[in-house]
Amino acid sequence: MRFAIYGTGAVGGYYGGRLAQAGHEVAFIARGENLRALQTSGLRVDSTQGDFVLPQVTATDDPASVGPVDVVIPCVKTWQIPQAAEAMRPLVGPETLVVTVQNGVEAPQQFGEILGMGHMLGGIVKLFTELVAPGHVVHGGGPAQFLIGELDGKITPRAQGLYAVLKNTQGIAAEITDNIQAALWEKLLMIAAFGSVGAAARAPIGILRSVPETRAMLRACMEETRAVAAAYGAALYDQAVERAMTFVDTQPAGGTASTQRDIIAGRRSELDSLVGAVVHLGQAAGVAVPVCAPVNCARAASWNSACSQPTENPKNI
């Protein structure tokens, strides 16, 4: 199968590297020092699931030089989607699948409006990985999870075909679902609350969960997200909020969200695409979001306007 990884940072480098290691044809779309390293030295992945080096890989900053592929996996931040989708056009042929792995619930629609909804497949990735140097990815923890599903809930031959490829790839824990929409909302329920409250409080997760006021904010934000999800037909499990709070309670006390780290470092963040999405989708559906709206949305607007210039990020193209 022919793959294109659009945005070869930590996430794209890991999954693309595993697919290439398994014998699939993979084109890495990258830029800057990372591109030069891939072109001259290949890709190195240090992983708890097995280290490997690909001395030679196909790497370019010109998608047109690659042409249509079977599957495109765009590994860019949510605020990069419009520009990335336009640049990806040469990679997308009549039968190409575009597997969105961005945070939030709006990425499939945003990519689909430019590339065509018929190409879209929802995806969720979960892994701990870092681009420690150009062309060098470090992955910790267990096998990297990769959940895929059709947006309409059908189990189609094309989804099953990709699932089979991912399942048979070392270092990837693949799953297929008939309810990707609920899965996307459940992930958003966790990261919107953690990212926004953490950014507002400028505190790690150990403090957020132990201070009564911030703990109440976390839970309230989750409950509001669940209500908005229900308004859009994504009924979450009864214990979705409790499971998310259990996750909060079991993480290392010093843990922080990427949104929070980006804001503190002065980088553009995904806050608008996470809690901001809960706010504007809730308002459109007539669902009250009294915690998310005043505490988070105003901050998202002010912080992101102050950080309007994109900066380099290890997980971006």
C-alpha cells in the first residue's frame, strides 16, 4: 500500500516509519532541518517496541512530486488544516483515503470541505513520542494506538483493508470502530477540559485535581462537552466523565497538556479547536456552556491572537 505522511514530526515519523519498516511505500512530506535529515541520513526511531533505522526514505517538501497515493495521514496541528489540505491535493486521487488524526471533532469536516468528504476516514492516535532531533523519533510506553472508523459508522471494505495493514504492522495497536464520532467526542471531553483549565490555572495536573475549585472546573467542562456531543448525536458512555476523571487522577502529578505548554511557551495553541469548538458548537445547538465559554473561549481568543505567527513545533510538518 502507498502512504503519504503529510507532516513528518514525532507522530508522523513514528507511524510512517513503522509502515515503511513493514515494507509499505511511504512518502514523508517534511520541511526544514527535518527534511534535510530525512533526505541525507534517513529516519531513526528509538522505541520500547523495538528500535529501527531506515537509512533511505522518500522525503520531500513537494507533494506534487509524489502524486496520488492510497492513504494520506496528515499529522499537522488543527490550525494548520486549511493550508495543509490545499497543499495535499496532489496526493489525493479518486480512491485515496485521508485519515484525520487531529485532536477535536472538526478536522474530518475541515479537510473534507477542501478535499471531498468521500475521502475522509476518522482516526485517533494515542502514543508518547518526541522528535528529539531532525530525523530522530523517540517513542515510549506501549504500542502506539491507532483507531479508525468511517464517519457514518459503517464497516466498509476500505476501512477493513487499512485496519488489516495497521494491525499487521509492528509497534501499532490498531482498532476499528463503528462509532468513531463518539470516540472523537470522548477524547475531546478529556483534552478540552485538561488543556483549558490547565492553561487558565498555569498548573500541572496534580494541582488541578487536588484543588477543589479547579477539580470542579474540570468536571464541569467535561459535563458540558458531553451535553454538546449528545446534541450532535454522539451519545457517550454513561461513565465517560468518570473515566476521564479517573485518568486525571492516575497521571503523574507534574503532567501538563500540550495546549498549556504551547501557550506558556508563546506558541500558537489548539485551544480554539478544542474548548473553543465545545463553545461554538454548543452555542449553535442551543446547549449552555457556562464554564467553557467565559473561562476558556475568551482566553483562547486573546492568547491565539497574541501568538498569530506560527512557530516550529516538533509535532508539526
